[in-house]
Amino acid sequence: MNIHLILQMAADSMPDREAVVCGSQRLTYQALNDAVNALADKLEDTKKLAYLAETGAAAPVAMFAAALRGIPYVPINYRLAEDQIKALLKRVSPASLISDDAPEVEGI
């Protein structure tokens, strides 16, 4: 059993119940599952998925999508210094990076 199966079971049994609430962002279990499946489809050839952004609805979408694909999910703390973020990105060398406009790291 992987973590995505738990989400799928929740979406099947209570699709309209809120799964994610972050400020004004709200996702039901069905909407979360749909977003996860859409992202997972785009990650077909991805070996690792890094997430560099402030907390939001995209974080659980990315985590579940990575689990569905069976690839490592690498959350990176956006509060780290730029040189630390660059070092982490170099170390994990993700094939895909999800980010928002909050982190301003030159070269990524």
C-alpha cells in the first residue's frame, strides 16, 4: 500500500469533504486526487521531485504525485540561505522542481 492509495480511498468515500485548507486555498478530496493524478501524469520521466515554495496546496499535491509515481519527494526549506538551497539542489539533482515566486535563487 502506498500513501496515494489512502488518498484514493478518501476521494472514493468522501469526495466532497475538504482535504486541504491553506488560507483561502481549499481542496476537496476529489479535487486533491484529480490534481495529484494530473501532476503525476506530467512526471512520467521524472526521477526525483523537489519542492521549493512556501506552504500551500501545491505541497500535498506534489507529495502525493511523487508517491503515485514511486519517486523521491524532496521538500526544500525556502527559508534557507541561497547558497544552501543551491547546494541542496545540486546534491539531489531533481529532474523536476516545483516552486512558486517566493524564493529568489539565482540560477534555478
